[in-house]
Amino acid sequence: MPLLHYVDGKAVDPANMSRRERLSQFVRAPFVSAWHYRDLIMAVLRRELRERFKGSVAGWVWAVASPLIALVTYTLVFGGSTKLPNNEEATSSADYALFIFGGLVAFNFFTEMAYRAPSLLHEYAHYIKQTMFPAEMLPVISTLRAACYAGIGLVLMLACQLIFTGSLHWTVLLLPFWLVPFIALLLGMAWMLSAMGAFTRDTSYLVSSVAPLLMFATPVFFSLEALSPTVRLLMYANIMTGFIEIIRDLVVFGRIPSLLVYSWTCFLSAGTFWFGYWYFLRQRDQIADVL
């Protein structure tokens, strides 16, 4: 008897599907699943956001206070700088701080996901083993959770620029074109790291060791324009480089990012998204056995 899959309530026999149909089904699968489990995703996400500061008197104030303190500190330390790391003239006392903070918003978004992803399935092992819980939705929830905190930092960044300069660049309207590929990248990495972490705890230790070092290979505190053309080209092998350059262009400098940089960044993001999802599906049947 052939193995049947049900898609939108219809029985589908994979053996009778063409290669094009199988590819189309694979491409649509994560979006169809996320929509199907949307209520579950929102319920668990709300629970995680409540649990983040449970037992704290200040609660969500800390989610705002932490990035605000960092932004104020950078403003006080670098407020007297007349030039930015890319040698452009600073137009306000907050420009240097915004330059650095823009890099940190992106990098902290990455580390928030990377540190947790390897142990994510172990946190929810009781759900995965005892119920029909869709394990592939846990990285989705974790990435959305990290996006909420990154969003707070981004709002503070925009508010600070508005206060110090009196206006915002029109290019901030293009931020969704930065955020969507970035979330896709982090989601792909979350799928991959969580699947790897289910089999060995070494994944968590490796990420914890490598992530801080990666900051120095990412243009968080410096500009690519200060590097030689050869080194600058190599820096774009680090996918975080493109996302940091893009958010700075849109928010700090008010200019359209390089089409070549944006295209390359989106290409790597899409590749990471689909590879991470494919890798997770390959390991999914074994995950419940090893948790």
C-alpha cells in the first residue's frame, strides 16, 4: 500500500509526484506548517515572553533598559567624535553611537538565537516525546522571541536618532526588506543548530565559544571602508557583514544599500533558510529517540 501524505486535506502520493511538484511542496512546506500551527506558535510565544522576566520586579523594563543603557553609554563615550569609522562627517553627537549600536542590534539578534538554539529541543523534550508537538515549529518560536527583543533595540535606535537630529531618513521605511531576510537567515540557523544540539551537547559549547570571537570578524565596531579591497571582499563571506552594512545604510546614513551586497546577502539568507529546514527534516524522526 503506498504511503500517502495529506496536504490541505487532500491525499498525496509522493511516488506519483514529479520532481518539480516535490520541489514546490518542499519550498511551501515551512510556510504552510507555520500557518497551520499559527495558534500554537502564538500561544507558546506569549508564554515564553511572559516567562522571560518572571520573578523580576521591573519585568519588561529590563528589556528596554539594557539596550538604552548601552546606547547612552556609546553616546557619552563617542559623542565628541567628528568623524565616523568610515571617515564620513558626523552630523550629530549621536552618530558614532548609532553607527556602533546598529551593528550591535543585528549581532545581538544573531547571538540571542545562536546561544539558545542548540539546547532548544532539550528544553521542550517532554512535549516532543509525550505529544504530537511539531518540533520544527520550536525554532520558529525561538526566532520570533529573539525578534521581539531586537525590535525593542531598533525602536530605541530610531527614537535616539529622531531626538538628536530631529528627523528620520526616509530609508527607514525599507527596514522590512532588511528584517525579513534576516529572520529567514536566523530561522535556518536555528533549525540546523537545534537539530545538531539534539544529538550532542558539544554544539552548545562550540557556539558559546565561537560567537564572541565572531564579533571581531564582523564590522560591529569598525567600517569595511577602512580595509583593503581584498580583505573587504573576504569579509562578505561572513553573512552578518551584509546585514550590518544594510541596517547602517538605511538608518544612519539614509541611503539605498548596494544592490550587489543586498542580493548576495539575500542569496546566502535563502540558502541558509532552506538548507536548515531540509537538515532538520532529515533528523526529525530520530530527534525524539535521542532526547
